[in-house]
Amino acid sequence: MFISLHTLSLHRIMSRILAIDYGKKRTGLAVTDPLQLIANGLTTVETKNLEAFLLDYLKREQVERIIVGLPKQMNGQESDNMKNITPFVNRLKKLIDIPVEFYDERFTSVLAHQAMLASGIGKKARQNKALVDEISATIILQSYMESKRQF
């Protein structure tokens, strides 16, 4: 089968980027649109169900790259959650043939709460940790996309 450069370019343009805000109990997920212009919250899943969810999602959607939030402390050292994230990422890399990379997630939870306040979401909704995780994943993805844009 012949695949032209145009086809390869179109394939890349029509692929999503998926971001993961990995937590011990819950994991927030976000994806780009197929043109990779906008980051959108996807969902929050229980971390114990994350691998199965991702494998199912990757069967249905074309994903070019997976970005995993890299939790760092203020001094730049990795946080305690890396002991959970590293084994997950290693398993994921064995299961899929999609690049997986880390991206600094410092301040995403704070930014998520600020975004919720600014949007006028009520106090009860702001206490929804699953929503905070999904918004955090969206912020990670948006930050990643902005860092890769060529002006």
C-alpha cells in the first residue's frame, strides 16, 4: 500500500493528544480535538480502571501522543506520587505503540480551582474532586500544546 506524504500529514493532523493527571484514587483525562487546536476535558476515571479505559479509548480514537503530568515539588524534586506513576507509564508503554512523555504539572490543581472560581461554578461543584482532576488534565494538555507551538 502506498502512503503519500499528504496522507501522513493528514493522519498527524487528524490525531489527538491525550493528557493524564494521574492520582492515587482518581485520574483526570483530557484530549485535543483531532486538529490539535483545543484541549478539552474528557473524563475522570478511578485509577484502578485507568489502563482498561485507555485501551478501550485508544481502540476508538486516533491518538498520536500521551502526556502524563509530572508531579514536582516547589524545589524541583519529584513528588511522592512518582512511585505510582512510573510503574503505570512503564506498563502503558509495553501495551501501546504511542509515544508517552512527561510534562510538568506544578500548580495545575491551583489553576483548576481558579478556573472553576472564574467560571462561576458553585461551591458544591468546586468541591467535586473528579472535576478538579479533569480540569487539571486539561490545563496540563493546554500548557503542553502552548509549549510546542511554533510562532
